[in-house]
Amino acid sequence: MLYALFFIFGLIIGSFLNVCIYRIPRGKSVVHPPSYCESCGTRLKPLDIIPVASWLFLHKKCRYCGTNISSQYPLVELLTAVLFVFIFHYLGLSNSLLPYLLLTSLLIIISFIDFKSFLVPNKLIISGLVLGFGTHLISPTIDWQNIILGFLVGGGVLYVLAILSKGGIGGGDIKLAAMIGFYLGWQKILQGLFLGALIGSIFGLVMIITKKATRNEPIPFAPFLSLGVILTLFLSSYGIFY
């Protein structure tokens, strides 16, 4: 029963994350105005915004203007729901549950924004740190020494790599790694960085080999770092990582 509730909760949160992904890069409020069609501007009714179901029942088109609705919307909703269920299965109703759900939500927003626009908004990093500070106070999971070390190690490792690569890593990625370290501590952020860099390197190599990208073409790192962090949590649940 709880798994079903977390899945539904994830779908609802995923619908809100879609709003954030669309509006934040455009400098718009995520709370006002209420949901509307991006093409015709018509305010959407409750039946138009049921996660996943509305997209299917409306045949992937706006009810009012017939414009195609991006498959990103059900993808984000389902991804959020699946990850919420996984995190609940891994952590149960523990002190770590709220921080991990918050971090996962932030990583989904940032990953999709970075993938589309090569941008890691500062407001999301700041919001993440503020929320992380609050959750550490309300439901502490790791000690403050580990929290501060995670922040410094996460940002410090990518800062050094950015210097060595002469700008190959953006400032947004450095701040994102620092924020993740603030949530997870220094061990997990190192593991997440390692897996994210490995996956990103393999992806870049495949893109070059298949001639879908050039060696000098930039690749957004936030999605790979986020995937590395999620895999770290998954592997930790099986005792492979600490």
C-alpha cells in the first residue's frame, strides 16, 4: 500500500517538476499563474493535468489548440514516481527519506534543464542548500563534519578538474557537486562523481565514434552526475558502496 502511495506521490511531484523545468530557465514563477498550455496560453483544467493519464487520453495533444505535448512530461512524472518508490524501498520511513526525496527532485529538475540548455541555475543550487540545511536540522542523518566535508570535497574535486581541463567543466557543475555533497557527505559524493564521470565518458566516446558529436563539442554533465549519485544510492543498498 505504501509503495502505491509513494508512486502516486511521485507522479504528482513529477508534474510539478515539469513546471519547474519549463519555467525556471525562462525566469518565470513556478507557482503563478496556474498551469497553462505553452502554445495557446489557455489555462488548463484539472482533467488536463492528471500525471501521465492526461497525456495518454488527450493523444499527446493540447485539448484546446491541438499542439503536440512533449513526451518529456510523462517521462519526468514516471521517472520521479519510480525513483521515489526506490528511495522509499531503500530507506523506509527513516530520517534520510525526506533529504533524499528532496535531492532527487532537485537532480531531476537540474538534469533536464542542463540537458536542454547547458544551464545549472544558481537559484536551484541556493534553494537546494537552504532546503538541505533545514532537513539536516529537522531529521539529521549524518554529522555536520561529514556535511561540510561533503560540500568542500564535491565542489573541490570538480574545481581542480576544471583547472586541469582548462574550463572543460562549468561553474554550475562545480556548485552542483558541492550541493550534492552537502546532502550525502564526502564518501557518497566521491562515489557519485566517479560513476557520473565514467558514464559521461562512455557516452561521449560513443557519440564521437558514431559521429553524432565532435571531440570539442560540450556535453552536459549534470545528468551524468545525477545518474552517478542515484546509482551510488542503489549500490549502497546492496552493500557494494558505503
